[in-house]
Amino acid sequence: MRIVALEEHIVLRDFVSRIPAHTLASWGWPAELPRHLNHEARLNDMGAGRLAAMDEAGITVQVLSVTGGGADLLSAHEAVDFARQYNDRMARAVAEHPQRLHGFAHLPMTAPQAAADELERCVREHGFKGALINGTTQGKFLDHPDFEPILARAQLLDVPIYIHPNLPPRAVHDAYFTGLPEEAGFVLSIAGWGWHAETALHVLRLVLSGALERHRRLKLIVGHMGEGLPMMMARVDAVFTPITRAYLPRTVSQTLLDQLWITTAGFFSLPPFLAALLSFGADRILFSVDYPYGSNTVARAFLDSLPVSAADRQKIAHGNADQLLHL
């Protein structure tokens, strides 16, 4: 069975080394990651080791994306060249294995107009399949007017934006995630809870601000089995419809069902999958691993075990991604 995975990450050490240490520290990334979260070697590998890990699990295609701190931490002037070089490096790896690897563009988010141009360059020159954006930029979500050029360009190009988590702004971290023992506060702020809550909030802001209404053909993807949104659909309609009916023609849930796709990245248990399936349907769920943070073999075993029809398994494994990303 053909299998496409599309939240699969790289972090190249020579690019990270170009970000000043004081910038990384002020952003909040610890000097040393908890051991179980440190995957530096595999994040740097866009070649033989990555392909071998894919082959072990029978994964046909990965869509590569940059996770963690990158161009979004740099000034507008510095970010543009940094993102361009990062994308060109990724494109060279993709060109060496065009049947196995694709890419999502890394954007200079502190320079939004240039980010829109870089997205178009990556799509047209490198054949990239969209962009992955890591959380907020300087504390601003994508519904901020500054980012209109990016939303408009993605819609024009008919490519999706994958909204991926990132570290919370410092003020949020200090208010919500301090005062806990050892590494617990940091992990709570990221994969233990904070990432998922903030990404769901990010999507809801795009709905409630009217950004998705202005860009009705814009396509969004989120990972981690929908970041909690599937279980909240009825709730958000119940509490928001009395407010949003005055200025939005669609309910929150209808907007999400029209413009959002979700992936299995990092979530390999049945309860969240069933919530996603019942809320979004098999046509809106795409397989992903969250490699190297997630295990290819565990993810593949989960895909094989899903209580769905053969046709729906094919959709989740590759059919929906092939259609959405024009593979």
C-alpha cells in the first residue's frame, strides 16, 4: 500500500548555528533538551538514514518541513536569505529522491510579503507542496493583518498551510507553565499539552477573525489528530453561533469542515482517531508520523489496525494527501 506521511521534520544544525545563542535563549528553547526529545542526528538526515527508516515501515513518501526555531526568530532582513537558503538545501535533497521526498516551504515570517514571495518561489521552482508555519510569530497569530499576503498567496497557488506548534510566547510560558518540578513545566508547554491547545486556538482565531471567510479557498492542515478540535465541534458551535451569526455566514464547525484537514501525526491510539473520524470523516484525515519525534513503525502498525474499510484506509494512507497536495 502506498503511504504518504506529511508532518516529517528536519532541523539542520548548520542553520541553527546561525541563530544567535541569546536569540534562542530569549525565545525559550533550553540549552539542553530532555534526552527523550533530542533527535538531532535524525533531524539532520535527509538521505540514507531517513530513507532506511521509511523503508523499514513501508512508508513511500515523506513531505519534509523545518520544525523548531528558524527564520521566524530573525529580523526581516536576515530571515529572507536564511529561509531561501534553507529551502534550497531541502530542495536539493528532494531532487535526489523525487519519488520519496517532497517539501513544505520554510517562510521568513517576520517579512510577510517576502514570505508570500518565497512560498511562490518554492512552489514554482522547487515543486514544494505548501508551507509549514511553526506557531506564532513575534506573538502574532496568522489572523493578524500582517500575514494577509501569505494567506492570499497560498490560496492563489492552491497549496495548503500546515499550522504546526512552536514554543509559547514568553509571557504565556511564565503565566501557565512555571512552578513545576524539573522538566515537567517545559514538557507541559510543548508536547504534553500546550502545543495542542495553542494550535487549536490558532485555527479558531482564523475562523473567528473572518480570515477564512476572506479566503474561502484557503486550505489548512493541522496534525496530532486535529489538536483537540474534533471533540470540540459541537461545543464551539453552541457557544459561538449566537455571536458569529451576525458577521459570519458559516458556523465555526462548517468552516472547519470546509477548509481544514487533519493528520495522525504523533497520535497512535484509537479514541482520538474515532473522534476525528466521527467529526471530520475519512476524506479529511491524512496519515503522518511526526518523524523523528514519532516512530515510523508504530505509526504504520496503527494505520494497519484502524477499524475502517479498505477504501477508507487507502484514503488515509495516501489518497487524501495525493489529492490535497497534487502528488
